[in-house]
Amino acid sequence: MKKQQDIKLSSIIKLVGYSFLIFFTWSYTTSVKSLAQNNAPDFYHYTNETGLPSSYVKGIAQDHYGFVWLATRVSVCRFDGSQYKEFPAFDEKGGPAELLCNRIFTCPDSMLICRTKEERYFYFDFNHECFKSYALLNDIGPTENIEPTAGGYWICKDNNIYFLDSKTALLTDIRKINGFNKIPGDITFQMLFVRGDQLIAITGNICFIASI
């Protein structure tokens, strides 16, 4: 009789243990799913029907104030999370200019720059809230690409790479810069990118990656 009671008690203990394990597993799974759902990002679809100048966006950047800037095929606008705002633009003579841009980006010094489809560059004057022609980049002529970096810009043009100093406007061949003087002179560059602290330069069949 006592043996049967012990077996029955053991079965009850196992049943309670299994029930607790199942409950704990269910509670943990539910909590994780709930946490994942609460932390999941919200996605919103913005179009020209919600105020965007054009649904065709060619570039996006965020300035140091946290505003999002969008380069569309008809204009450049600033988005504050609820409303879009466009700003006037002026050419080098002070006349009105159209910003039909295919790129917009920010620089380490917080400057906001956009490039038109004619490869003209404009910077945003935060004090006067307008875009102005950026002579520093416009004066160097056609380029394959321009990447901002601390103190200036890396520029790919004429099958070569240069560093443009934003203070002196001096354009220096990459082979004349310390750390890059071993690059063979017969190599021609087609494109460059800057990703974090790395400079990525592309030739016909070689990819150079260097710390900057």
C-alpha cells in the first residue's frame, strides 16, 4: 500500500514538474515574441500623395540636426517626420537655380551637399535656409565620383584619384600623399568609395582598400 502511494506521489511530482516546464516555456516564448514585436521598427510608405515632391527618390541624407533630406527628380526637400519643406537655390551669380539632383550627402564638418544631374554642386546654408553654388567642387570640372572625408574630399577624375583640401583648395595626386606613394604610376582608377575609415578604389581588374 505504501509502495503504491509512493509511486502515485512520484507521478504527481513529475506531472507538476512537466506542467511547470511547459508553462515556463510558453511564458518565455510569449515574452520573447512580445518583446520582438514591441522592438520591431515601424515602416511607413511615403509618396507624392503624402506630400513628397516626387515618389522617385535618388538620394537620402540626414543632417546634424536629425532632419532627413531627400533628393527627388524634381527638387530637394527636408522631412521632419511629418512635413516636407523645399528651399530656394541660387547659382554662382545669385540667380535662381533648379535642384534636379541625383545625389545628396553630408560631410564630417556637418555640411550638406547635393549634386545636380549636370554635375553642379550646391551646399545648404543653414543660417539663411537656402542652397548656394559650391565653387570648391564646381571648379574642379567633371569627376567620376566625390567622397567627403575629414578635411576635404577624395576625388576620382581623369582616371586618377586626388585629395581636395577644403581649406586651401589644393588638389593633390594620391601618389604624393604619405602611405600611397607606392601605387604604380601605370594604374588607372575608374571609381572610388569611402566606407568608414577605408578608401576603396577600383581599377579595371583590381580593388585597392586602404585605411585613411
